[in-house]
Amino acid sequence: MDNEVADLSQDRPRLGRSSTAERVADILRDRISEGFFRPGQRLSEEAISEALGVSRNTLRESFRLLGHERLLDHKLNRGVFVRLPSVEDVADLYRVRRVLEGAAVRRGPSERTLAVIREAVRDAERAAGQDDWQGVGTANIRFHQALVSLNESPRIDEAMRQLLAELRLVFHVMENPRAFHEPFVDRNRTLLGLIESGSPDKAAAYLDDYLDHAERLLVDAYEPNR
């Protein structure tokens, strides 16, 4: 059994007594967002259903849900695989991010949300100090999820969770994770400072440049001779 799948046994308490396909999908989506599953990796029904203690029918329904979210591919007679988004997907993901995150940084933050954003910044800095670039990527995902929660919309939060899981799959195209993630450790700190200072227009302008920078890096990784 793969280590990533074996670790899923730790998530069993999240299922509770009424195990559902949606809860299983939530667990697998979170694992994708944390970088545990890589694009092209085949997911074993037997191993995952055993690790989570759920039926194969429940797991298959979860796979279908995640397929609709463009996180998994079902290949006839071959099985279920983690999807690699295309360069066109990257462009569209960033279009959506500009809308959701741009609206968020223009709103006044609550102290509770600021605390979550600050924690994500500190976690990224700590992981960078330990040369743990997967950990930096995970903290960065949490940073942007918390950022979008400034919109105070459960529907937007859910949409962002799905988007960030897909984006995490894109991160795997970077051959040098440190070169990609390291600049954004400082950028997240700077963006946080602009939000804390009550400068929504400056924060929004900085975010636009931030997202342009990240998108260029990813597109160049897909098309190195572009």
C-alpha cells in the first residue's frame, strides 16, 4: 500500500458513523491540496477503501464527484488517476482567482480571519526555514483559502477549496519547488501587511501583480520554449 494511501487511515474519524461519498471526497480533496497525491498517480480502490473503512461503492461515488471537479480522470479499463491540469486550465484558474481574491482583499478583515492568515504566513516561513517546500506549498494554499474567506460566503469558500485543490496539481509541474515557492513567502507577508494597514486599493493592486507573476511562472513551466 502506498504511504499516501496508508496515511488515509488517520482520516477515519472524520467520517463519523454516517460515512458518505461527500465526506470521503472532502478527505481526498484535502489530501490533493496538501500535495500527497501527484498528477498521473493511479488511485487504488482496494487500498483506499480499506484505509478509510468505506465500501467501494461509496468510494466510486467520491471518485465521480472529484472527477466532476476536474481532479481525477477515469480511464476505461485502466482505473482512476489524479489529473494533470492543462496550461489552458492554469489560465482559467487564475481568471477565477483574480475575481475571488480581488474582491476579498477589498473587504475589511475580521480579527478572526486575520489570525488564520497570519498563522499560514508563519507556517510558510517556518517550513521554508526547514527547506520543506511541500510544506510551504500547503501553507500557501491555506493562506489563499483564508484570504478568500474575507468575502464571508460559504459558497465562495467551497468554490475556492475546489480551485485550490486543482491548483495544487498544477504546482507539481515545477521542477524546482523552492524556486517557485520561495518568492511568495515574502509576498504573502507583504500582502498581509497591506491588508492589516487598511489599504484595500494597494492590497488589490499588489495582488494583481502577485497573481500575474505566479501565472507566468506556471505557464513557462508548461511551455519552457514559449
